Amino acid sequence: MSVVVHQDKPLDLALRLLWREANREGVLQVREARRYYVPKSVIRHQKKKVYAKMKKRRRRLARRLRSKNGNL
């Protein structure tokens, strides 16, 4: 991760470029992942939770569409 800064560029522009580069490479996310220990079971639980939420939304939408069309 590097940013080339010339003398004619203002410092705040250089910092903004550096921040964008860090976000693009995911530096902060990697640091957070290494900073705190998270067991694999927690990650698995979070993924299941997200998929369950999507599944519930799809089922609810299907029920609504069936009831609107009169196909009970």
C-alpha cells in the first residue's frame, strides 16, 4: 500500500488517497480479524442467520403473492 505525494499536492489530498487505498485493500478488516479471536462456530452461526433471514423473506413474499392472486 503506497501513495506517491508530490510537493504541489496538499497533505489532506494525500491522506484521502491513502485512506482510499487502505479501504480498497481491506487493511482495516484484516486488522480487526487478527485483533479479536472469533471461533469458526460464531462465523458459521452468523452465516446461517443471514440465510435464514433471506429464506424467511422469500417465504413471506411467496405467501403474499399467493394470497393476492387468490391461490390459497
